[in-house]
Amino acid sequence: MTLDTDEAVAADAGTPPSEFPAAAKLGPMLRARRKEIGKTMKQVAAEAGLTEGFISQIERGLSTPSLISLYNVVNALGTTVDAFLSQPPRHSHSMVSHAGERPGYNVETKERVYELLERGFPGAKLNGCITHMPPGYVSELTSHEGEDFLYLIEGEMLYEVDGKEYRLRAGDTLHFPSSLPHRARNVGPGPARELWVGTTRIITED
């Protein structure tokens, strides 16, 4: 029997992945927060580096944002990703991260799982995440502060950065300023796994 991506992660970790609210719940929560602070979708879209149409789709539960896009949206809303986690991430600042012991988080879709890597010490500038992407996965076009370094662990991905396409296979890397518009697509026949290291602090520090 072949496990799907989230089941494989859960089997390795011994526990099911923690979940963000489902899209049907996430959207209304984001909309309520936006109305609470008196911002329009156009303002949020501009600050998050996304389109107004995509913000509308998120709020209506029609589209699910990637983790970095969710970060951009909640940042524009003056809150944090942590507020939308059903289980807060650990902040042990362990210098070592063991495979099979990291919790996996997903946003609505169970096939796309994020293993948030622990920062090794307080005040660390680098942040890491291993993303599990199912066949056919396509991310939205986004941009944010900082820089991104990607190492493709498994699969075949097509990355678009500032209008140029880069096809990566297992073992290949990509490094670029995060301010450039970028998106990713799994073009391989199976799932892909990507190690992301960047200066964007997705999860807040204790």
C-alpha cells in the first residue's frame, strides 16, 4: 500500500500532522480579521504581494494559500501565522533536528505538508522548512521580504522567478531575492520534497 504524503509524514513522526484551519474556516477567519481592522481586500492584496482576486478566493474558501502567502496575508492583517495553528509549534531552539520527530503542518489540503524546522538558537536569522508537494501542485505568484534558498530533495519542480523559469531535479538548488515575484509547480510524475531556508520569519519567536 502506498501512503500519500501526509500519511507518510505521520507514519514517520508517529503522530498525525497538525492542521491549520480548513479553507472553509480559514477564509471567514481572515475576512473577520480584515473587517475588524478596517482594511479592504485591495489594501491587503497590495501589502501581501498577491492579487485582490486571490484574496477574495481565500476568504470565500475557494483557494488555499501556501504557507508563505498565508504569512504575507496575516502580516498585512497585523497578526501572525501562529494564530491560525491548531497546535503551536515548539520553540526548544534545538541545534539538532531529527527526521521522524518533526510535526507536519498543512493548510486545508492534506497532501501538502510543511515540516517547520526548529531555529537552533534565540535570535537566529535563518528559518527552514521542508515542504511536501503532491503531483500537479501549483503555487500562487507571490513575493516577500528577505531571500530564499531552495534545495530539491526529491522530485522535479519548475520554479518561476521574475518571469524566468528554472527546472530543478533532486539535488539542484535555487537562491534568489524573495522580493522578486515567484511561484513553483510540481512537474514530475510523483510527489516532491523541497528544503527551504530563508530570512523570512514565518513563525514568531517566543
